[in-house]
Amino acid sequence: MTVQRTGGDGTKIALLLYTILFWASGLALIFIGLWMLLDPKRNYILELVDFSEDDPLLTFASYIAIVAGVVSLFVGFIGFCGALQRMRCLLVGFMLFLFALFLADVAIGTLALVYRNKFTDGKLTVYVKNLTQNRYNRDKWVQPLLDTVQFYVSSTFFLILWHK
């Protein structure tokens, strides 16, 4: 039985498909980051968390998603060109970028574990209570913010009750 070599066409096609999926994930990250920043229905949450935190993690997460999407597009382009032209230096660069992205994912997971108490220990309740009791009539920007939050929360609650 003899082994026939096709010149790596199957590997080339698989890598091209992988980089196209990588581009799609990069575009999805850019879309999600922009959506979190620009959608008025979601933007009030960013403003509320931005006020209540010393380090606005949710706003930074939006910017990080956009940057990660752009980097993913760039890395996917390097991999696509490397697979298409079979250039060893581009393929090595692609693998190094993939390893760096893997390390970034590990760092993000570690930070999520370290900062998980910021989202689970009820600090948001304290911040909202401070806004409603101390700053509602005093600061001009707080009243429209809380009115928007209340509108979306109450309309969602009544919609859920109506469907039951």
C-alpha cells in the first residue's frame, strides 16, 4: 500500500476555514463591544455601573471586546495569507499570535475569578440605594438615569407577569 501526498491541500483548506471562523469571531466581538457602548437600551447600565464603581469594569470590557475583535481580525488575516501563500514566517507568526491570545484568555479567566465578588456580593444594591436616597433630586443626570432603569425593569416585570 502506497501513501499518496496531495501537497497539503486538505490542511490548507482546513486552515483557511479556521481563519474565516476566526474572522467571524473577531467581527462578533467588535459588534458586541459596539452594541454595549452605543445601544441606548444597554447604555444606562454602563452609566449606572460607571458611577458606582471606582474602576468601571463593564465599560472597559466593552473596549476590550472591540480591541480583541480587531486583533482577531488581524491575526486571522495573517493566518489566511500564510495558508494561502504557504509562507512559513506568516504561519509561525499566526501560531505565536494564537498562543498569545490563549494566554490572554487565561488572564481574563483569572481576573474573572478574582473579581467575581464585585458582581455577587450585593454592592450594586448599595449603589442604587445611594443614588435613589441621596442623589436623585440633587444631581441632574441621576434622575433620567434612574427613570430609564425603572422603566425597563418595570416593563420587563409586567411583561413577564402578563405572559403567565
